[in-house]
Amino acid sequence: MTEKKYTLTDHQSGTELELPCYDPTLGPSVLDISSLYGKLGVFTHDPGFGATSCCESNITFIDGEKGVLVYRGYPIEHLAEQSSFIEVCYLLLNGELPNADQLAEFDESIRTHTMINESLLRFFNGFHHNAHPMAMVTGVVASMSAFYHDSTDIRNPAHRDVFAHRMIAKIPTIAAAAYKHSLGQPFIYPRNELSYCGNLLNMFFSVPSADYEVNPIAEEALDLLFILHADHEQNCSTSTVRMAGSSGTNPYSAIAAGISALWGPAHGGANEAVINMLEQIGDASQISKYIAKAKDKNDPFRLMGFGHRVYKNYDPRAKIIQAMCHKVLQNMGQENAVLLELAQELEQIALKDEYFVEKNLYPNVDFYSGIIYRALGIPTSMFTVMFAIARTVGWVAHWAEMVADPTSRIGRPRQLYNGPGLRDYTAIFDR
Ligand code: CMC
């Protein structure tokens, strides 16, 4: 990492402060302002962190202007075409692609950690049948710290490894338990001879009273979606995991915090919101009405699945998903082809509209992912849970990177206070 200097001048006092500026491997230079308050007594102000790097990371990089996403240096297009979700998990956690033995060992470890403690499973009975699956998953993941005591010592690298494998292996089991509970169906135990996504589909869709065979196209589509969602550098939920984890809390609680952050419609909840929006639009004749609503400053409606804080170009994940959409719909869930046509028409109209062009608003990953989930038979309320399953590895990788970094400190932002100035307490009878 090369370093140059910037000089900041306080014109009132004439004080000059030299600030180091780092050139990263990829992306814009980063000005180190950590000495600013100590030397000049001022804070910086950047709500939403639009221009603030909050940590040093070696995991994922996004070039939002060009629409580029890389995991550990590998372009997402290469990984989507040639890798598998399990291999991507290894890559994100360890920094390098595994050789055949390393991959087999990792895969075996994930397969053999899939069961959850029976007492944890019984937690689901405490939820009402119509509880949102994200609420159940958040609660159960947070409760994992009460069960797996051999993986909560964050200073112990062996504990961190066990935690990482457990979390990745068990999150599909927890998700499936939430789904089965909402249906009132018996829970289906994991089957370790199946692939990661094959096992997930089996736990979701098989029942004890009938045979179930995993559809290889569904398995392939899910594996692809999971690769694409696996990590996205310092997004809202990942930053939340880092922030919660920075206090030294147990890792399961940090992940539960991330799941909560993901749920919001501006983040992972958007895939659910896109399908609700497309259903609300109904047919192509209504598109212009909804585009007008999205552009109206006095209307809270936004085009869901459009826009991104970092991408000012087409989200590369959306392009890949769109192609998979066609493949899935040709093979299953043909009735959802209408939804895909409507989505494509909406995209075409929005991409030509001056408002969306001027603001660089393009379809993001969530615009098409829901159509695939719908075609696979996954209910809308489970869409964000699917995102959480895939993103778990990203959260774990970032958490582990932060904990292993001897320079990391508790996250503690400052503020621009604009409340009342100092004043004396007034007795109640004088108010
Ligand atoms: N529809 C209509 N207008 C929009 C939209 C949209 N989807 N997104 C942004 N804008 C407008 C916004 O009104 C603002 O206009 P102005 O400058 O006149 O005030 C401008 O574009 C910039 O928007 P912003 O809200 O300041 O941008 P942000 O970076 O804070 O928000 C976002 C990014 C993703 C939250 C936002 O684009 C959005 O709400 N999109 C819809 C929800 C969505 O699809 N979220 C999934 C994100 S991708 C998956 C993930 O990683 O979580």
C-alpha cells in the first residue's frame, strides 16, 4: 500500500495538518483523518458513510462506476460461471481458491455441521405460525451462542474456525425450520450426501409422506444466486456485523445483528418488495403510472430493485441473474414468465427515462432474484432469508478479518450535535 500526503489548512488559525493518503490495490485513494480531532479539534461529517472508509479489508471490491465486483480479486462473472458456492465460501474465508483436497475437506466439514441442537429446534414451537421467517431466523441465530460454547472465544482461532463452519452449515437448516414451522409441516433433517443447495431444497420441499427428488436446475440456480449474494464489502448488514462484533460480543450475536439489518426494504428486504411491487403494478399498461409515482418527490414509492449506493452502472449481479431467470423459467415455474416480462418491460422504460438516467439508477441484484425464487416455489416471505443464507459467509469472513486484526478498535462514531444548548433543570411546577 503506497502512501502520499495531503495538507489540510485551517485558514482561521493558520494551522496546517499533514494527512497520510493511502493508495489501495483497487479503488480511490483513502485519506487518513484519524489524527484530525486530536490535532485540530474538529470531526468530519458524512451521514450514511457515502465517502468514508471505515476499515481496511482484503475481501471484496466494487467499482461502482464501471459495475465491477470482485471477491479476493476474482471477477464475479468468472466465479458465477466456473465456481461453486462452497468453493466461494472457502475463497472468501481463506483468501485463496482451494486445491482439490482443501475443497473436499472444507465441503466435508460443512456437510457434517448441518444439524442443529434439538433444543434449538424446539424454539420454533414458541413462534406463532404466521411469524415472519426473518424474525424467527434472527431470534434462533442469536440463541446459538447459548448452545455452542466451544466457538464463542473470539480470541481463539480454532473457535473462530468452528464458528465459521457451523454458521455456514446451520443457516440453511434454521431457514428450513422457519419455513416448515410457518407451513405447520414436520421439520426435515439435513441429508449430508446432498450438495449445499440440494440439501436446502430437500429440507424446504420434501415431506415424510412422499418421495422428493432435487431438481438439478433449481440446485444450479440456487448455487448461482448464493455465489452472487455471498459478499458485497461494507454494505449495511456487514457493517452492522462489524460494528456489533467490534465490542467483543459473541459471534452469533454479531451475525444476528446483521440479519436484522438485512431485513429492511432498502437492503435485503428489496427482493420481497420487488415481487410485491410487480404484483401491484399488475400489467404493462400500469407501468407509466408507477414510474411517475417513483419520480414524485411527494410520494414515498420507489422503484424497488432499482438504484444502489455504490453502483452507478448496471449491477453485474443483475445481468447474471437475468440470464439464469430465462433458464429457470423455461424449465420450471413457467407461470412466472409473465412476471419476468413485466420486470423486463419496466426495466426498459426506466432505463430510458430521464429521471433514472440522470440519477444513474439501474436494476440491482434484487430486481430479478425474486423471480427465480418464485419459480423455485419459495414463498415471498422467505426471499430475504435466502439472501441471509448466502450472505452469512460474507458476514463471517468480515467478522473474522476484523477480530484477527490487532489494530481494530470498538466502533464508536461521533456526531454533529444540534440539540438544545446547556440549560438549567426546571422544577415541574415551573414548566
Ligand atoms: N426509485 C426512485 N428514485 C430513487 C430510487 C428508486 N429506487 N433510488 C434512488 N432514487 C433517487 C432518490 O430519490 C434520490 O433522489 P434526489 O437526489 O432527487 O433526492 C437519488 O435517487 C439518490 O438516492 P438516495 O436514496 O440518496 O441513494 P442511496 O445511495 O442513499 O440509496 C438505495 C440507495 C439502494 C437505498 C436506493 O436506491 C433505494 O431505495 N432503492 C430501492 C430499494 C432497493 O432496491 N434496495 C436494494 C439494494 S441492492 C441489494 C443490497 O445490497 O442490499
